[in-house]
Amino acid sequence: MKKKFLFVSFEALITDTAWQVVKEGHNVKYYIQNPKVRDIGNGFIPKTNDWESEIDWADIIIFDDVLGHGILAEKLRKNGKLVVGGTKYTDRLEDDRSFGQSELKKHGIKILPYKEFNYFDDAIEYVTTNPNKYVIKPSGDAQNIKKLLFVGQDNDGADVLRILEAYKKTWSEQIKEFQLQRKVTSGVEVAVGAFFNGKKFIYPININFEHKKLFPGDLGVATGEMGTSMFWSSSNKLFEETLKKMEPSLKEEGYIGYIDINCIVNGTGIYPLEFTSRFGYPTIHIQSESIVMPVSEFLLKLARSEDFEIEVKPGFHLGTRIVVPPFPYNDPKTYRSFSKNNAIIFKKPHLDGIHLEDVKLKKGEWTIAGDSGVILVIAASGLTMRQAQTQMQNRIKNIIIPNMYYRIDIGSRWYEDSDKLHTWGYLK
């Protein structure tokens, strides 16, 4: 039976999920608040310019859950609407780093030592008197500028001091609040996530590995995300000692959606770094590729607080972002010169593993839309990580976009990381 889905986004992040629901035969309307990127999804998904006027029309409303959407989702849910989205509390878990850390500690989850600062001079004095390796983590809106996160390498904090001096001169207007967090010198960076139906976690859980640097081998500048590898799992030690402990608070909130905790783990413990209390991007693209049941059915069951098991493919799953200039930088002139409205060509007419980001249909042709330079996510699966990598690479070979670039090594860390995670017992 056809249902009416209303998707609400600030920056057109949830385009691909809306497209999946369109392809499954449902009625869909899609709202994008930012006028600069409203061409994203044109030709793929029916649009609306006033989402609030569509509330009564919709059977279910899905938010992409960033920049305050939790408050909107919470209000609609209390008014009896079926909603996939956060709450004011879950928004704050992600947006306010210090609050997120305090909630982890409150729930009995081990955290790394950190200090919060509002002034760079105070932070410079602190590092000078307490030399060590630190990570600089902006809070609030500034945390969305991924290049500002800095991971120190010098044992005495000398590199962190140089960065703090530079930020003081160039970013003091944008960075009003930030953390210095002690760096774990060795370990595996891994995230554990799960979907929550308003009452409990839905299984299986998701273990994933983000690849944030621009170039293969984790070189270059930090981006929002260049690709992710993952697998679905039954409950394990990593989940039980972190996310599972948040279940009572999430139930009290009536949270409906996806949440994960990014961690550094080693032989001595699990150290949570930060929450993502919403769909992850490109995580949701890869998850939808690996979930066997229709996306529309999955979203409806979640919003109805049904107790069900997610039907997923076995093995490993990964995806890489196809990007174009000037990504990851904001340079409108370069974007207009090299990327805007460029064609997206498929050598063979199949779209296996193709997931939309900044794309539109123009006269029947796929073309680049938006302004970010993030165009597609190419997802793949395999019984082994190597099989998934091979499938992803073969799917990329079918695509032609002028000046496109991407990482071909998504998933390669698994071969070493898996040995460590199994040896430490976190996947049991």
C-alpha cells in the first residue's frame, strides 16, 4: 500500500534516502531549506517549498536531523505524527561536545580527559604548562568546519601550540568554544552504531570505520567523510560498554533514528570520542545498500516503534564518495569553472551501488548540482572485505565525471584493525 513520505532537510543531505523511497513506489515530497542547493534531487524526487503545509498530507516525516531538527521532530511526534528524527537532547549530544562527554560519564562510560576553552590564550597557557599530545576539537557551529579539527603529533604539544596561535589570529570570530582532548597514542578508531525505535535498540548493530582524510593512506586534509567500511553484528563488548548504556535515556526521550559513538580502542580500554545522533553520511547510503528489506518499510517500522530485526546482507559493506573540485574547500569560482552542471556518464546502463548526493536530472541527463562538490556514493558488498573493495572499484569504472576523484583504499585498514579488535575481545 502506498504511503506519503515527507523528507525535510536543511542542506539536501537525505536526497538518496528519499530517492530510494520514490523507487519503491510511494508518494514523496522533499523540502530543502537552503536555497543555494535546492536544485539537488531535481528530476528524481518531487519537491515542496513549504514543508509545514504538507504535515497533514504526510503519513510519515523524516528529518535529516542536523542543526536543530530534533526540536521539530520532537514536537511533531508529541502531536501524534509518525516521525523519524531526534530530540533536543539528542541534538545536544552531538552539537555540544562537552555535554556529550558529560552524558557519557553520567552513564558510566569511560571518557578521555579534556578541557573546555572559550579563549585561545587560556588554551595556549594550559598546553604550555601541561605538555602532551592533544586533539583540538571546535564545538558548536564551528565543528562542522572539518578542517579545523587538529590531531597533534608532538609529545610536548608544540604542534598544537602553533595551531592554537594560528587559530587565534584567523578563526577567533568563528570558534567561540573548543576542547583540548588528550590523544590516545595507539589504538583503532572504530564507531559502533544502532537504530533506536523510541523504546529500544533494533538489531543487528553496525560496526563502522570512517575514512576522513582526502587522499588514500589517510593523507591530506580532513574532510567530513571520504568513505566508510562496515559490517552488521549481534551485540558485542564494544556495544555493551558504550552505546547500550545510553538506552534508558534514549527511551525516556522517545528517540527514533540512528545513533553511533566514535571511539578509540586499545588493549587497555574503549575511549568514546563523540556522538552522531542522526543518520550518518555516507553511512546511511552504505547501510541502505546492505539492508535487504525496502527502505520505506524499514522507516515505517522504526517510526511505529515496532520491534523487528533488520534484514541485512551478510559480510562486509563499504562506500566511497565521488567528489569534484573544489571539494573539500568552498570556492565558488573554482566550482563554476570546473564542476557546475557537468555531466555524469554511465558507460553501461546499470546503477548498482549508485547513491545520490549533489545530483539532478537535466533534460534526462544526470548532472552535478548543489555547491559542495560531493556527487555520488558508490557502495558495494562482499563476503570478504576484499570482495567488497573489488566490487566497488568495478562499479566506479562504469562512471565518467570530468575531474572526479575518490579514495580507492576504503576498507584497507580492516586487515590490521580486525586482528587487534579480535585480540582485545571487543567484537565478542
